[in-house]
Amino acid sequence: MHGTLPLSAKPRRIMRAWWIVRDGLPSVGRYRRYIVAMGVPLGIIWLLTAAYLMIAADRYDSKMTLILPGSGVGGSMNVESIGQATGSTASAFSSTTLSPTENYKRLLMSDLVLRNAAQKAGEDAGGFPAPDVKLIDQTNLIEMRMSGKSPEQARLRMQSLRTAFLEELDNLRADEAEKRESADAARIAELEAKVNVAQKELLAFQGESGLVSLDQFAGRVSALDDLRGQERDRRTQLRENGAIASRLASTLKVSLPQARQAMLMKADPVFQELLTRYAKSVGEGTEQGATLGAAHGTMQELGAEEEELRKALASRGANLSGLSPAKVLAFADLSLSEGRGRLMEAFVSQDSRQAGSAAALSELRRQIAEQEGAADELVEKASRLADLVRDVRVAEAVFSSALARLDTNKSDPFASYPLVQTLEAPSLPRSKAAPSPVIALAGAMGASLLIVLGFMLLWMRQPIIRKILPNI
């Protein structure tokens, strides 16, 4: 039949099995030796496992998780007319070379923190265990585990460790703040000295030069411009007055001295009375002469009266003006016309105004020359004053900014040692962490399996060697 072996093949298989049983099985003594050799380590493993489960003291683990927020802070303060202070603290995790979590891990395991924690827990520092600290990747979390003989002891140790850790952080921050404040105080004293020196130099220069401020310099420059403007106005006014006086002189056909003499005679009441009577006598003579002859007695009387008045008028005018009688009579007509009198007064008045304008112009030119002569020195003083004022302002701004920055830096105590918060408070263990029967049995079984496999390889070493090295 198909699918069955020939009859001649079956005896061969039976013969090979018989040969294995007859020649391949080890002797009974070999079984005994392997069992004894394998039983010793197995017995030790299970004996140690049982002793561990029965003798090892119970251990409880309290857990706690800390978190570092890791965000930077910043602040800015503006003081009007003084300066500006800006303070900022970068995130503690912005550096690729420094890790605050690693620093805190080392601080948690430091001898100082452990001693303080043991003291707070009421235990001996030598018997206080070090915590198991674990940093969680890609987070700002710090996980801690603290062991104890009881759940209460484990939690108390963890609480003491947290308190000691936070106290040590406060001490480090206070020490840093104290040292920074000492350094800042020295810097502030230095800046204050610079401000005092700059202010003394400024005050000394102001006292020596008489130039107190740049506004005063600007005022002097503006005053010089005003003087120049007044000088231009006076020149214009002087030319205007000269033109008016020239026109009046041309109109009146008299000179200025003549106009003054005429005005002097016009102001004398006796001369004016004589002039009035003379004019009246001349008018009556003219009127009578129209009907009477020159030999008429009335005409003779009027002529005599007119002659006497002419002499008296000439004599009075000569005494007033110092002119000859003939010239006085030549000016007698100046007071006969009121219009000419007013023009004459305007002529004299205009000359007075012209003289005043000339005097004012001369004084203005003197002042301008004086101011221009001191202009170069004044510019140098103003330049020096500007430098000193700038030095004082810069020194005051730096000093004020340093003071403001000092206050801003004090407002952030977590610059070097970041803020740490308790994410999970110390827990009270619900079950013991060790000894664990499951772990102990698993370990014993794993060790037993390894021993069995080792002896199996030892048992089969000869067939394996023959298979690999058939010629041996």
C-alpha cells in the first residue's frame, strides 16, 4: 500500500532504538551523580529564598513628587526724567548645559539635607536612609521614594526630607541675596561718588562762568538777535526821520537853526504881542492908505506907530535869538501863519526824534559789538556747560537705574534657584514594598531553571562534541 514503509524498514528502526537503549543511556551511577550535583545549588537557592521571606524585615516606601514650574519672569520700571530699569529672569530650563532638576537631585541626596531631615524625624543621622530620586524625562518632575519600617515612619521621613530640602533652598537663596546686595551696595556707592563729582564740577563751573544753564545761553543769543533787530529798526527810523526833516526844510525853505530861532521867538509872549500889534498896525495902514494919502495925518501916525513897533520887535527878537535886527524882521512873518508855525514845530520835533534815534542806534551798536566780542567765549562756556550737564544727567540716570534695578532684582528670589512645588505630598504606604513573595519566588524559579539548563548541557556534552568534531 502506498504511504507505508517496507517491512524491511521497521526492523531497522527497532534495531536503532535498541542500540540507543543498550549503548547510549548512561549508567545508573551517572544519574546519581548528576542528581546530587544539581540538588545542592537548587537546595541553596530555595533555602535562601525561604530564609529571605521569613527573616527579612518589612519595608514600606513613601512616595512624593516635586515640580519646577520653570517659567521666567520680567519687569520694567520707568522713572520720568531719571531713567529706566528693566529686569528679566530667563527660564531655568533655557540652558542646554545646566539642569536645575539635576542640581536639586544632588541637593536632596546631600549629607547636609539628610542630616537635617534625620534630626527633624528624631532619628540618628547614620541610620537615616538616602532617598531614591528619579528624574522624569521631558518633564520638570522629580520623583522620590523613602523607605521605612512602618508606613508612618516612611511618611515622616519623607516629610522631614521635604522640609529640610526647602529650608536649605531658602538658606541658599538668602545667602545669594546677601552677597548680591553687598556687591550692589559697593557698586551703588561707586556710582553715587561719580554723581557727586559730576555735580561739584558743574556747580563750580556755573559759579566761575556765571552761566547757569543752557537756557541762559540761549537767552543771551536771543538777546543779541533782538539787539540786531532793534538796530535795524533804528536805522530805518533814523532814515525816515532824516527824510521827513529834509522834506520840511525844503518846504519851509529854512534851515534847522533858523527854525529853532523862529520857534524861540514864537514862544516869547512879549515878542508875540509886539508882532500882533505890528501886524495890526500894518493892516490898518494898508486899509487907511486905500482912501488917504501918504501926507494925511492919520497915515503919518500909523506910519510912526508901525516904525516904533518894528524897532521894538527887532530889538526884542535880537535879544531872544542873538540875530541882527534885520534878520529878526525877516523871520517876523514865520509867526504870522499858523500853518507855517505847525510845520516849523514839526521840523524841530522831527530833528529831536532823529537825534534820539541816532543816540539809540549808537548805543545798540555798542552793545552788539560788546556781545559779539564775548560770543566766542560764551560759546566755549556753553559747550563746556553742555558737557558737564550731560555728565551729570548720565551719572544720575545710571545711578537711578542701578537703584531701580536693585529693587527689581530683589523682587525675584528664584532667579538662581527656581521655584519648586509639591505635586504629590508624601504618601502613606498601603502595602509593604519588601520582602515581596512574588519577586522572591520568581527569582528562585529563574535561578533554578538556569541551573537545570546548565546541567542539561553538561549531560549532553559528549554527543555535541562528537557532532561538532567527528574525528575526535
